[in-house]
Amino acid sequence: MNKENNEENLNLSRRKFIGGIGATGAVALSAGAWGGKTLQDALGDLFQDHYQRMTPEEIKEVLARIERKAKSDYGAEIKCENTPPREKVLFGYALNIAKCKGYRDCVHACVKENNHGRDSQTQYIRVLEMPNGTTDLEKSDHYYNHEQVPQDGKYYLPVQCMQCADPPCVKACPVSATWAEPDGIVVVDYDWCIGCRYCMTACPYWARHFNWTTPRIPPEEVNPQTHYLGNRPRPRGVVEKCHFCIQRTRKGLQPACMDACPTGARIFGNLLDPKSEIRYVLENKTVFRLKEELGTDPKFWYFTD
Amino acid sequence: MPIIYFVRDSIREMFRGGMVYWLWLISLVGITAWGLGYYVEQLENGLVVTGMSDQVSWGFYLANFAFFVGVAASSVLLIIPAYIFHRVEIKRVVLIAEGMAAAAVIVAMLFVVVDLGRPDRMWHAIPFIGRFNFPISILAWDMLVLGGYLFLNVAIPFYVHYCHYCNREPVFNFYFPVVIIAIFWAISIHTVTAFMFSANSARPFWHTALLGPRFIASAFVSGPALIILTMQFIRRFTDYPVSQEVIKTTALIMTVALQISLFFVGVELFTDFYNESTHAASIRYLFFGLEGLDSLRPWIWTALILNVVGLIILMIHPLREKMLTLNIACISTTIGIWIEKGMGLVVPGFIPTPLGEIHEYTPTIVEYGISIGIFALGILLFTLMAKASIAIELGKVRYQRVRGANEQHTD
């Protein structure tokens, strides 16, 4: 541990030194990109190819490097995988707003599961406190902080990435760093994103978040089960978003937000499976989608009992 | 090889000048370096040093980007009257205008570069080596048209100056078609930049077909205004002939453009406010504030007042003909359009957020510092290009003369 600290200090002082020279290229290289220990890792970071273009061997190498970096940056042992999408699976989500009580357990479970920077306050889920009688989002309260929820005269509307079938964010990206996977999850290659944030501008659901600073997590709080396209530690200066807990759902688990929900308001499942609960909801309940008129075909529905 | 002499002599001319010229260059270099210092700070700490947030994810940098693309486009569009109406005296300023266009494109591109979270990954946008999402991404289109435009505005003046340097006339049939391409290209860069914003159906404030025409109209105000101011500088500090006719024609273009531009603003205000929908929230925030938050209000009202003052001056003929009042109009409308198209256009698109949150944005000292540094660099580049251009056009730097001098020297 001590040795690691020393190395961390060395790394820091080297950064300061290079920064002091003011060679901007070198700074760009050292700041953020040079998170690894060895020059080889740093160069690997710099010249890494697009996820969809890498060979299985290259991906294996990258995953190992990500694990090494997690060790050196966070002091955490993680396992980074790239579990592929399963055949005949298309994920969808339905949320019962009659059951949602605004506890925000989903929000906090998501932060833990997905290794969000604890200081950066990034959250994939926003629970909007809405006054009864309207669906006007501008009347929502994003930062409600009561002793007790639910409040009288309010209902609660959690919003997260809708994994649109025709996602405007994907169209916006100038370098194709974000795309829809075959199972419907819109993912980001954090190692390819250039941080222009045009996707954030394009998203109608405010589902995309930027790493304005390097995300920091105490080592004991790092979730070690990670996915390349999901909850692995993110670098600074790139965009991230909800990915339906790809590290869990591709293994047949529920997303963390659904697991955490104490009221059973959340129903996640395979839209292609006629016997799935989500299909039952879509076929038997009155459902609606947020901003459906924008034509992005979201795969996230709301319903009431 | 005369081309080597051409480049060498041009560069030599760029750094030849009196005390005032050198002071000018040194102060511009100084300001650029000062801005670079802030950029180093931003690289070290990340974009957290800016006032931007997940809510307002583009700010002062992209605001300046939109403005300078307009300057770049409109300075070349001034070529149209020169050729269509055979206004010889305007042809003389064409080369200066193209120099200004080139500098403005570089400035615009730099504003995108400093806005990137990962400038070290810029190579990802290089086709084939990286992954360039063309033709789907409008930002990819923008990179392409800006790059092409920069090339055109370097290539044409390079060729014309080179011919003049070699004491021959440029072949009209060779370069004129390229000039025509550049004119269409100029409209395209600004249209594509407008599309970059109006393409977002999630942002009702920008999602209007009028945005493209508005961009073009306002560009025709700020571009000519800057040309008029620059021409007076050139007239004062060099022997380059700038006739009053050029300034008069340019001022007329500017007047018409400003009328159209303000008409468009009025059209937007009517459409948004007559039957006010939730889509008008951004424009209400911009002009009047929402829920007591109104940090953009002073900006937009300043812009509106400056533009109206400019319009009044420009529409009263004696005032437009008088240099003092014309200059006041040029400065006030340049600032007016800069605000209207920058802070007044980019930022309110993000307020309220698509989820109805009102989160304000104020640029930080780092953003101002970096931006001022980029302005200075742009002025520096333009100064150097104009210096060489004027010397070649006045016949002070010529191949024969230089070669003669060289031969004498070696003898």
C-alpha cells in the first residue's frame, strides 16, 4: 500500500513537472490518459482502437489493462468483462408510477452498482416530483428533500435513459463512439469518446452525463463486477449514460434499480419473450412513453394500475 | 524554385515592420500565451474549471464558435458583389476578406478543440484511421465543411498572390471556378453550423427552420462590420488603396442584412409568445427569466439595444456615410450579433433542460481567458497574412526584385 502511494506521488509529481513545461500535447497525454503505470499501458490507451473494430485478442488485452488501471487508480481489484448480447433478447423497461413513492432507492443503488464518482454527483436516474394534475416536466422538482415521501398532492416520475430504438444521441456522435447494441442497449465506448458532448445536446431525456472531473471512488466501494460497455471506471472528459446494467442483465440478472425498488414499481425484461412480465404489462395495462412525439421510439414505458 | 522564394519572402515580410507593428505583434503573442496558460490549467483539471455542467453542456466556447463561423462565411460572401456586379474596387479587398475568412475558420475550429473533453483523441475523427460518422452526424459534416473551407481560403489567395509575386496575372479561368465554389461553400458552412443546432428536436429553442436563415442574415451583419473596421486600419497603417466606395457598398450590405436579421428576431418572438407553449420556455428565460433566474437577460437586452442603435445609424443616410457614426454602428452590431448568436443562442437552448430543470450558466475566468487567447491568435494570424498580402499586392515583394537582390548578394 505504501509503495503504491509512493508511486502515485511520483506519478503526480511527473504530471506537475510536465504541466509546468507547458507543452500542451504532453499535458493532454499525461492528464487522464496516463492513468496506467507503464509507458506501454499509456501508449495502449492512446492508440486503442474502437471497441467494434478490435479483435478478441485486442479486447482481452484492453480488459486486462483496464483491470490494471483500476488497481493503480482506485486501489481496487476488479474484473472487467465484455459479455456479448444474447440471441433473441431485446431489453425493455416499464415503470408503474402508481407504485413509485419517490424513495430514490433506485438512484442510490445505481450509483453504487455503476461505480459513479462519489464527488461528481453523477446519477443516471432522476426522480421528478410532480404536482398532481399535470405532466408538464417544467413543473417538476428535481431536488425534493423532504423528511418523508411521498408528499401529499405529488406523484413521482423516475427518468433515465430510454434506450431509444432510433436514438438521436447515436446519430449526433461525430466519431461513432456510441451505438445501439443488438439487445437494444445504447452504449458508449468510453475509450473512444472525444468529449464533444453533442450527444448530450441531442438527448431528449437528459440521460447523458459528462465526466467534468476524474471520477473518484473509495477502493472499498468499487463494484468489482464490471463490463467494458458498462460500469467499469470511466476516464475524465467522456460521456456516460444508463446502460440497463449491462454487466448484470446480460448475465440474466435484474438491473440494480429494479432490485433496489421496495415497491415493485419497476419491471424489466425481454421484449421478444411473449411470456415475459414486461410483455404482459405492455399488452394489458394503459401505458405511455415520455416525449413519444419526438419519434425516437423509447423502450421505456410508464403505466398505472 | 520561385515557390520557395515566395514562401520565404512572404514569411520574411510578415516579420518586417516598425516599432508599432512589432509592439502589436508582441502584445498579440503575449495575450495568446496568457490564454494558453488557462488552457493548460483546463487540461490539467478537466472541463470542471469551466462554468459548464450536465445541464448546460455547451457554453462560451461554442457560442464563439457559432459567431466566428458566421464571420468566416460572410467575409467571403462579400466577393459576390465584386464579381456579379463587376465592382472592381471590391475585388481589391477580396484577398483581405479571404485572409479574414481563413483566420476566422481557424478561430472557430480552435473553439471546438478547447471544448473537447479529450483533445488527445481528436484523431478518432480522421476518416479511416479513426471512425468518422459521416454523413449521419451533423458535427461530422461541420468538421468536413470547415476543413474544406479553410483549404479553399488558403488555396485561392496563395495562388493569386503567388502569381502576382511572379509578376503575372492569375489565370482567371483557373481560379474563378474555385472562387464560385468558395462562395457556395461559405453558405454551406454557416447553414451546416445552424443545422448542428436546429437538428435537435429535443431543444425546441433551436428546433426551428428559421435558424439557418437567421444565421446567414446575422453573419452578413457582423462580417461586413468587421471588414469595414479592418479596412480603415489598413488604410491608416499601410499604403494599400481602400476606396470609400468599398466601405459604402459594404455598409449597404450590412444595413439590409441587419434589417432582415432583426425582422427574423421579431418573427421568432411573435411565434413563440402569441400563443405561448411550453416550447417557449427557453425564449422566456432568455428575455425575461424563469422562476426568478435571469442571468441571460442583461446579455440579450444589451444585444437588442446595440443592434437597434446600429440599425438606426445605418438607416439614416448621412449617419451611415459619416465614418464616426458608421464605426459606432459597426462596433455595436458586431457586439450585438456576437451576443445574439453566442450567449443568446447557444446557452438558452439548454435552459430549461429537457427534464424541465432551470440551471444557470456563467462563464468562468478560465473560459474568458482561453477565449481571449484565441481571439488574439486569430488577430495575429490575420495580421501576418494581411501584412504579406498587402506587400505583394503593392509590388513591394516580387520574385524578380528578390532574385536580383540575391544575385547581388552572392556576387
